[in-house]
Amino acid sequence: MSDMPNNNCDDENDDDASLSLIDLPPEILCHVVSFLPVVSVPALAQSCRVGQSICDTETVWDALTRREYRIHLQPHSGFSSKAFFQKILVKYGRYLGLWQRFDLEHYGSLHQFYYHDHALHFIEWIPPCNPNVLSNLRVKHFFSIGLDLEHNVLINAEPKDRWLGGSIIEIKDLKDRLWLDLSNCPDLTLDPLSWFEELNHFAMIYTGAPYNRGEHQLLTMQFLSLYHKRTNLCFQRLKQLSPPNPSEVPIRPGLFKGTYGPHGIEIVNLQFQQTGDDETEFLCIKVTGDPNIPFDQVTFKGNLSDFIVLSSDEQADLQCLSEVLPDKNQPKLNWKEHPAQSLIIPNQVQTRSDLPQVRNAQSRFLCQCQIAGHGFRHPQFISGHFLVINDDLFAVLFIELASLSFYHRIQTDLDRVCFDPLSECESAMSADAIDQE
């Protein structure tokens, strides 16, 4: 197939001196067609031979793909941009973006559909091992969707994954939710040695240490929850609010990695929203979750009007911190008008991170932190402090628990549809290696 069509059309009257659209040079016609609505392109292809020839031009579909999906196909010999658009993107392109698993009762997970190397890929972003909150996310490949040499659609499970290797994947769509049905999954419970090897491998991934039955009871729960739901996976779009004006908030909203003690590092979503009385609330929601505070639940919340300034002596006294309450009779302080404060951590407080000592906080706010018993029983909010360190780092002091958790911004631009190059998520999680973002 020639990339640029010939304009000669048998349907035209050579005696007609007036010019029509099809008299334009082929490269101009292709450029014009690339601005048409996608649904109009097949109609143009049926209008005349020139229209059909133009609509068969690969550069037209390259341009449509860039416009509709922000994907640069970089076609090569044997690859058809038209076939990829019509057979892959029309059916699966709507899945591009961030997803959250929601069928595991307590545990969520962060996933993404993205394009690379003439295929769509579905991956999971895994937090770093506790307590390395500054470390990068890691990636696990689930499957890819591409075309074979005859332009047939292929859905290939990640062959290196012990749970997915050889699986047959069926993708179902229900409104804004994504359902994966996997058949032919290996049953590791039939071989005790394989079962223990997989449990040990799982512990190495999530804790960085071999499996220890006494120390990894929570990890065992997570492993069993994931394993027994490995054939039916359900996802929902990750919920995100419209970003506020950066000058109106002390830290940009977004996804962060946070430390949660024995539960390890979890992914949370920091958001801001306006209230009816023109005040700004902050809200931090778990994306992953654990048996105490599951995914989609608030981990802490507060109001920017509850900005406080404390002396070093006040900060060092945990009892004093517990007695700091909003005073409606006092004028509200404006966080924009105060410089950074020194940060003193009481000796009784356990710091859940490997961070070097943090000496200053840009701002400090009263907040409410949610705690609950196992299974999210008897949830309640306790007093806390929201400490903004810089635009990529904040901390939350759970006063009654005498615990300080740090949260670090996920640096990878997860909103990108196209990873180019794929150096940030190049290889799959396997028994031999786990790559970083």
C-alpha cells in the first residue's frame, strides 16, 4: 500500500474547471482528514476512491491516534496504524489510565493501562518495602494487548509471573469498571513446596525479607486474599478531584507513599476541596489499604483554617500536643503569612520511616486521623497534626498512638498515557528481579 494516494478519481469530470477538495495534494488531504471526527472517516472512505485511498493511509491513523489517545505509534515495517487503531484502540483505548482494585475487602491496589511498543500494557504499581518511603514504586506486568503479523488481536499474560503464566485473559467492561476473568491459572496449592516458595517470594517482594511465620501474619492474610481472588479481578477508575489553585494550598494534591507500621507502605491520595463557607478542607484517602483502614477510606482529614504555630517546648511535650484544640474565640491564623517552623518530635513518638532527621515544617495543621480495629471494626477519629515538610513530603502525627508517619510524593507521572521510553517500567516482577519506576 502506498503511503500517499494518487488523487486521480474516476468519479470526477475532467471538463469541470472548478477545484474540489480531492484536487489538493495527497499530503494536504491526509492532514485535513486527520482533523475529522473518527466516526466521519469511514463515511469519507465510502464516498469515492480518493476518499478510500486517503483513509487507508497510515499517516492519517498515526495522526488520529496522537489526537485521540496522545499515543505516538512510531510505525515500522509490518505494523499497521490503521489496524491498531480499529482493532485495539477502538475496543480497549478507553481503559487507558489509572485503575484501583476493589474486590479484595480490605486491600486495594494501583494499576495502569498504558501504551508502549505497539501494544497496550496492564501493570500494577507496588509500593517500596517498609520503611523505605523515599524509594520508587515497583512494577508488576499483568498482560499486553497487541497484533500478530496477520493483524489479529493477541492478549498475552505475563509469562514470568507465577500466577499468570499461561493464563487465558478475558476483559469485560461494565460502565466505569473493568473486570478480568483468568482461566487456566496454575494451582500452587497442589504442591506444598511450590506453595511455600511462592509465599516466600511474596514476602521478599513486599517486605524485602524471607517469609517468617511469626513475623508475617498480616502478610499471610494479604497473600491469601490475593491468591484466592487471582482468577477474577475487578477494578474501578481511580477517583481524583479537580486540582485546586496551587497558591491556595500548602502542598500540591496527588498520590503519595505513606508508612503504616506493620502494614508496610501504602499508597494514599491527598485531595483538597472547597466547603460551603469558602474554607478549604484536606482529605487523604487510602488507595491500597489494610485490614484496619481499608482502601477508599479516609486516613486523615482537616481544614486549612486550623493552622497552628507551636513553640519548640510545646512540640516536645506530647501531653501538650494532645491539648491543642481549635479555639473558635480566637482569630484564625493564615498559613500563607507565616514562615517555616522548626520541627521537634517528642521522645515518646515512634517515627515510621527511614528518613534522616527533618528539622523544619513549612506549616502545621490540626487534623483528625482515622483508626479502627481489625476488620474495620469500631472506626473512630483521633487527634492529629498534618505537617507539610515541602511540596513532595508531609507527615502526620497520630497523637494518641504516639506515632509519626511520613508520606512521600510518587514521582513518576502516572497521568501519562504513553511511557516513552519504557525505562521507568521496563521489566516485570519475577522471581529474579523487581524493577523500579
